[in-house]
Amino acid sequence: MAALEHGAAQWETWSTTVRLVVTDPAALPEAEELVRAELAAVDLACSRFRDDSELHHVHQTAGRPVEVSELLAELVAVALRAARDTGGDVDPTVGAAIADLGYDRDFAEIDAPAGNSGTRLIVYPTANWRHVRLRGRRLTVPPGVTLDLGATAKAWAADRCARLVAAATGAGVLVSLGGDIATAGPAPAGGWRVLVQDRPGEPGCTVRLPGGAALASSSTISRQWLGPHGVLHHILDPRTGMPAPRVWRTVSVAARSCVHANTLSTAAVVRGRAAHGWLARQGAPARLVSQRRQVYATTGWPL
């Protein structure tokens, strides 16, 4: 993703790889400091794995309205907007269901499919996102409902970090949080070159993102663990409380924001066979890889 004349840094957080690239190497130290601070703030606001997170406190309020920070209010608003825009395919109220499937701690602490056969399986359809109330900064989460803001929060953080770095340094910037990529500021000549590929040796293609564009990939193969009834993945169908059927290995979508791209890619995994036509109707440049590694694309892909 970066040529030699760029400045780049890479580290691990949220059980994924953070990749930061700036067009001005001199801007890298400030850029990295900004990104690390912003990711730490987002984690403290909305992690469902931390007892000291603001979201954990909200879950302890037994359904009472609580005044939350501007940051958490924005993260919840983004998640609810994604739910509304996808007809509930991307629903932040899946937290309890995914925890009962075994994803109840940081993914780095969960055994890979080779182990952990003792995972609980207490599954039920999730609560509906419409049950969550947000009025300004006043948030009400019904008793027993656990929010999982992970998908949209990670994409929002990528967008936010890219904008912050570009505004502070004047450099072009690319921020990648796992499969969520956001850019801001002036792009390198020819655009940001990004390799889209599931794993080494599998079908891939290189796309060119103009400055300000984003790319998100949602996958049924990247976060897997072994439950008592087989290998599970982390993208749930909110209607069943179970992992979405494995129609697609990966769905990648390009958009003007990472949040929008991620919303579409996640919903596409949930929609299964209907995803290709749905993405085409959205006018979204997208690449879908089937379980047999067949590649399908909508108009506009590759970029």
C-alpha cells in the first residue's frame, strides 16, 4: 500500500493490524500519535470486553436512560444508522448472541478452530435495534440487551483517524484497521494502491483509491472459532442470532466513507445469495468471493 518515499507505521490493536501511511514521512510521528490516541479513546468508549468502558457502564443501568459522552453517542448513532439503512441486516443489538456463541472476549484470547470445543451455545434471535433509544447524548439500552458496536466503530475510527491526520499534518493519509481502509488529503500520483485478497495465493486484485475514498472488506473466514456444532464466524444474521450462511468468503466494497463501505459489505454477507444484485442496485463498486473462490463484481469494480 505504500511506496518507499512514504512514511508508514504498523502495529496491532483490537486483535487486528493497524496500518498507517502518510505521503510526507516527516508527518509520521505526529500522525501515529494521533491515531493511537483516537483508537484508545474509541476502545475506552465502546469496548464490550472492558469493565472500565463507557459502554459497559451503560449495560449496567438496567434500562435506565444515561447521559453518555459525545464520542459514544456518535458511535451509537452510526450503528443505528447502519441498522436503519440495511433494514436491520447490520444490527448492533447482536452483542448477547455473539457472546453466547463464544466471542465474549478479545479475539486474540479465543482459541482458533483447532480448539475450544467447550464453547457454550445458547442462541436466540437478537433484540431489535429499534428498541435502543438515543436522544442527543441520552442513551437507553433495554435490560438484557448488549450492544456490539465493533463493525461500525472500527470503520468510523478509520474515517476519523484519516481526517484527523490530514487536517493536522496536511499530508495525504491512508489508515487501515484490518479490512477497513479510509483515506484523506491528497493521494499519491495514481491513487492509493491497495491489494484486495483473502489470503496469499488466492484470487486478488489491486485497486486504486483516490484521496478521500474508502474500502471495506467483510469476511466469514477471518475471525473463526470452534463451537460445539462446528466452526463459527463473527458476522451474525440478526434474525437468527447465528452466523450468516457461508455464501461468501469475502465481500469488499468501495465508497466515500469507510462506515458506508463497511455497512454495505457486512449487510452483503448477511444477505447471502441476494447480495450481488442488492449491491448493484446500491450503485456500489464491489467484489464478492464465493466459497469456491469464484469472483463476482458489480459495475465500477475494479477501481
